[in-house]
Amino acid sequence: MALTIVFDFDGTLHDSLYIYRFAFPQGYQWLVDNGHAGPREFADDYIAGNIGLKCEDAWMRVCPDIPWSITEHAAARVGEVMDEFIENGTARLFSGVPEMLQQLKDAGHTLVFLSNCRNAYRDAVRQTFGFDAWFDHYYTAEQFDGIPKEEIFKTIREETPGPYVVIGDRDKDRFLAEAYELPFIGCLYGYATPGELDGTAYLAETPADIVGLVERLDEKLSAENDSPRL
């Protein structure tokens, strides 16, 4: 059975911390330089907690006392640096991601990109990583004015037929799956905080694991579809 697989990007396909650890401090430095915050040092583990969040939520986490009207300028600086790293070839996908995506595409599945990111960021990664070879549809938070993924999914459902499988590394991705009672594959190699993916039935320790988990879900969904209904 052909499935529609809804992929998160950062922390699921993209090894985001590899470049975000350098981009985020530059955004925070803008706050310092403009007198909005004091100097701080950030550990990688703390910075990683921002990955996968909407920009406004990430900066609220870091600077809860500074309004978004100010931190959005810091966020813009981070975005500029991230885009530069992607376009100059510094950014990288997790090991095994291209091969995994190709196997899913070869199996006849439809791949959907769903990320809490900016449109410019989507366009940069789409070109740099050659995502059009695998992905049929792209959806971003900016495209939908920052609404949650479960709200964006209403449009995905209208434009792409199921059955659906959701794949991601954060609870935001799991919330989407739970809202529609969809199968969810949690990515342990991503940036979930301890306990964030507890209770997830299907867990991938590496991107390569996703192929086998999708095959299991495909068989399960096919069997359910073929079962006689009373």
C-alpha cells in the first residue's frame, strides 16, 4: 500500500545542531549589542532544545522577559546565518538520510515536508539537498502564519490522500499524530528532551531504521484495510 509519509525536517532529516550551535549565539549577540540582554554562554544541549520549535516559541524559551517584537530581530539574524551555512555547503543531513528517502520513494510512498521553519529556509534546503527528487509537497509554519502542525495537517489531508504516517523527533510531531490517530515514528537520534518521546510505539535509533518501521506500518495498515468490516 502506498503511504503518505509526513516528515519533520530539523532533527529528523537535518543534523541541525551542526550549524545551529554557531548561528544561535550570533542571534543572541544582537540582543546583547543592542542593550536588550546580558552576555550568556549556551551549552549545546540547551541550544538543541530550540530545534523544532517555532521561532517565537524558541526565543520565549530563552528570553521570556523580552517581547517577540525585539527577539524577532535576533531570530532573523539566526536565520540569515543558517541560510548562509546551508547555501555554502556547511550544513549536513544525518548519515543515511538520502538513502532512506530514496528507498521510501522507490517503494511508492508519497513524501511530505512539514516544518516549523521559514519559507526561505525551506527553499535553501530544498535546493541544496536536492529534496525535489524525493518530496512531493512542502509545508512550513511561515506559509500558514505560525499555526501548529496539527492545523497545517488539515491542508495536507485535503491535498494528499492517506493512509498517513508521521515521522519526527519532537513532541510537536507526536501531537500531530495523536490529534488524528495516525501512526508515529519517533526519531531518538534527534533533539527530543529526556522523556519527550516516552510511550511512542515505533522508535528509530538511526535514519536507516525508518525504512523497516515504515514497512511494518505498511503491512499493518494494509491488513487493517483488508479486514472484513461488520
